[in-house]
Amino acid sequence: MYHPKASQIMAVFLFLYSTNPYHSFSATHKYLRAGSSLSVERSNDVIVSKDGRFSAGLYSVGDNAYCFTIWFTNSANFTPVWMANRDHPVNGRRSTISLKKDGNLVLTDAGRFIVWTTNTTSTSPVQLCLLNTGNLVLQSSENIILWQSFDFPTDTLLPQQPLTSKSKLVASQSRTNYSSGFYSFYFDNDNVLRIYYSRLEITSVYWPNHRKASWQLGRANYNTSRIALFDLIGHFQSSDNMDFFASDFGIGPIRRLTMEFDGNLRLYSLDERTGNWEISWQAISGLCTIHGLCGPNSLCVYPPDKIRCSCPPGFKLKDDTDWSQGCEPIFELSCDPLDSKFIVLPGIDFYGYDYNFTLGATLQECQNMCLELCSCKAFLYKMSGRGTCYLKILLLNGYQSSSLGVKMRIKVPKNMTISDGGRLETIPLSCNPKAVVELGRDYKQKQMNSSLNYLWWFVVVMGCTELISIVIGWWYLYKTNKATSSIELGYILTIIGFRRFSYAELKKATKSFSTEIGRGDGGVVFKAELING
Ligand SMILES: *[C@@H]1O[C@H](CO)[C@@H](O)[C@H](O)[C@H]1NC(C)=O
Ligand SMILES: *[C@@H]1O[C@H](CO)[C@@H](O)[C@H](O)[C@H]1NC(C)=O
Ligand SMILES: *[C@@H]1O[C@H](CO)[C@@H](O)[C@H](O)[C@H]1NC(C)=O
Ligand SMILES: *[C@@H]1O[C@H](CO)[C@@H](O)[C@H](O)[C@H]1NC(C)=O
């Protein structure tokens, strides 16, 4: 009597095992079935994708703080792909992720409060599995997808995961705090992909170059489909014509596109032997163009490689340990025009927050307008054309460029003494060591293999040709324009330069095409690729 029963059970077990498409290739693989749960207290309560590259579960993000997370299994440092509750971490005791019999997936804090749920229902059995793509999928037995993490990105896109009008990438607060931060990558109302900075009352778009029209940057705003994704070979394409290739273009490494806490959007490739991530593309090379990095009243300056934050004369750091708080004046301004004067900051601009601008004003008239307007903190006077006067009521997004050819004049009390008499030819970088904070990251220069030398020299030769056009172009722009900064110039000329390379041509030119053209000093090169496709 016992033998037939035992074999029936065995048969049923084998049947289930062999028909489940997600049965394991590795011993650690699991999926979550209706009626079961993952506990924060059991460290091996992790769902692993079939190929082992992705894991999902409750992960510690701070002191007694856990998030329901998908992460890269083979990354040396914890690198989340997705988080359900980044702004509401749960307790380290008795918190669970439960897949209810009715098809709802629920994250409960300390066994009591529902912190997050998929709000799904199903009359047929459901299961939660982590696909090899990194997509966490809740599906019914009829293979209907009830919910998937790909529809709700956090700060990262994976290959084949579309960014749509319904989703955006929001950076985390910092390298170690995964809560929602200040930078977002999204489809704007005019169908163009942009990055904006938003903190407290301040919101501003800074990428792509906000001083130019979309069409000048090769972006289309007529296509309303609003969809962007990158594929398994590292080619990113968007309905607004944003288009670029990873520098290590080709099938191979796992890649991720992440909106980062420092305001830059970067594509990374994972070296699975070391667990390290290599940057294979980034949106912004001139890091001082990122808004909000240095906080109000402060200046972002470029020493050769890294960027720094610095306070203008008459200002001091608000918080020595947090440069993003910016600087504050050490003086108080009176509204009486007779009590104020201006100090000149050559090559400095504060972007945005103009009270108004007046065409055809003289420098003296511009200065008087600022003196008479109590809330005016500074003014920028451009000599070009008939002379333009910009009155600033907030000193935000300050940045330095020696070739900018503009002079910012900041209002200070008349009796304030500045060591060099108020005329500063250079900005002190480190009068107070604490007032200078290092920021930003650099590309690590990759070893170039010999087959790429050919491509490299091709680029060098083209580069020299471009240099000549740069000089001519610069001269032309210098003569005709006015407000054009060197930064804008860089963009323009890079665009011209890279229009000459068709991607197909380059690909043909070398088999091992790993697009090293963007390496080294060439962040700009990547940007041009992006702009032109
Ligand atoms: C992350 O930052 C937020 C906002 O500043 C803060 O409320 C939260 O406690 C921080 N989280 C951790 C784990 O430190
Ligand atoms: C709009 O973008 C989509 C996705 O990139 C593309 O398939 C479609 O052809 C585009 N439509 C037009 C009119 O360009
Ligand atoms: C800008 O504001 C100043 C100060 O209120 C004023 O004198 C000036 O006429 C304004 N310019 C324009 C173009 O409105
Ligand atoms: C400058 O003048 C203001 C008001 O006129 C006064 O309060 C302040 O103490 C003066 N500062 C110096 C350094 O003289």
C-alpha cells in the first residue's frame, strides 16, 4: 500500500519540477509562491535569477533600515538596481515581503504596517520570479504579468528596460543614502529627455545644454511616443533622437544606466571577475554645468581634473561638512543705494534667477538699477551689441570659466574692505582649506589594445583637422557673438567634429570596435555622440 503512494508523490514532484520554467540551475535559486514570504531575519531569503546575476530581497541600507531591493549579485560593492521602499526603510525585526494568496505582494514593517504593495489581485495562482534581465515579475499561472519592477525604475535602467512618459530615474541622496535625491532623468513636457535638479524651492533643468534649443542639440520634440532604452550591446536610443553607444560596445558585460547622486547620468559595465564597474559613457563632462552641486552663493571652479566649490569674497561656507549647503554672506546689505558698492568677479556667471534684463543699458545704468532694487544681489553686464544688463536676485549655480569674458558684480556694503581693494583677478581656491571641497569623479583611463591604435590615430588626425575648424569657428563666434561661453563653444565644435564620423564607418574600420574615442579627456566626445547619434 505504501509503495504506490510514495511513487505517486514522487511523480507529482518530478512533474512539478520539470514543468516549472524557472527551476534552478544553481542551488541558490528560488522564486516566491503565493502564500509564502521572505523574512528580513533570514539572510538566505533571497530570490536569485536563473543565471545568478541578480538577487532580490530585504537588504540593509543603514542602521536597522532595510529595503526590498534588487541588486547585482557579482558587484563588489552593493549596487542596487531597484528599490521598492527607498524613502521608507523597514525594521530589521519581523519585517516581511509576502505574496498573498489573492495575488498581492506586500511589504510589512515589523509585522504590522504595510509599507509598500503592488496592489495586484488574481484569481489564479501567482508567483514572483526574478528574470535574467533583472526584471522582478509577478505573474499568474496563465503567464499574465500582473506587475513588474521594470515599470517602476528607481535610479537605474537595465538593458531592454524602457524609460517612458510614466517613469523617471531619480538619483539617490548620496553614495551611501539610497533615499530619493535631487536629480531626475525624465521625458519633459516637450517629449525631450532632460535632467533636472530639484531641491526645496529650486528646480532647474541643466541637461542637455539649457542655453540651446532642442533642435540645435540634435533632439527632436515632435515624437510623442516618449520611449527610450538601451540594448544588450550598449546602444541607447530614444524617441527624441538621443542616441549613443557604450565605449565597450558589444555583447558581453552587464550594463546599467544610472542617474547618480552627483547629478551626472552614467552608463557602467560590470567587470564580473573583479566586481568593479567601469564607466562606458556619461552625459556631462563639464561638471560645473550640473546645477546645485555647490549650493547657493558658491562657485564651482575647475582646477585641471576635479571640480571644487569655493565661496566668493565676502562669503563663507555655511556648513564646513556639507558643501551643498553653499555659502552665506558675512555682511548685511542695506537697501539704501548709497550704502552699497560692487566687487567684480571676472569670468564668473551665476546661472538663472534674473530679476529682469534690460537691453541697451550702459554699465553705469545697469549698476544704478541694481543699487535701486533692494533685492538685487548682483548684476551681469554684457558689452555685446547694445549692452545687456541682467539683475540677479539669487546667486545660484555659480561657475567659473576663464574664457567666459563676463564679469559678475556682487553687491556688498560700501564700508566692507576686501584685501585687494575689491578687484579680484582670480578666485581664491583655498584661502580656507575647508572652504574648498573636492567633487566629481574621473574616467579611469583604460589600457588601449593595439588594434585600437589604428582607430586612435584616425581620431587624432581627424582631431587635428577639427582643431583648425575650432580655431576658425572660435574666431567666427568670437566676432559675431557676445554671450557664447567656451563651454557652449566646446559643444558646438564637438558636434561639428563628430558629424564627420559615421558610426558604420568606424565600426567597419575596426573589428574590435570598443569606441575608445570617448576615453581620456574626451567626455565631450561622448556628449557629441549622444547629441548626434
Ligand atoms: C537619508 O537621507 C534622508 C533625508 O536626508 C534621511 O531622512 C534618512 O534618515 C537618511 N537615511 C539613512 C539610512 O541615513
Ligand atoms: C518615434 O519614436 C519611436 C521610438 O523610437 C519610433 O519607432 C518612431 O518611428 C518615431 N516616430 C517618428 C514619427 O519619428
Ligand atoms: C528691470 O528692473 C529694474 C529695477 O526695478 C528697472 O529699473 C528696469 O527698468 C527693469 N527693466 C525692464 C526691461 O523692465
Ligand atoms: C558698515 O556699516 C554698517 C551700517 O552702516 C554698520 O552696521 C557696520 O558695522 C559697518 N561695518 C564696518 C566694518 O564698518
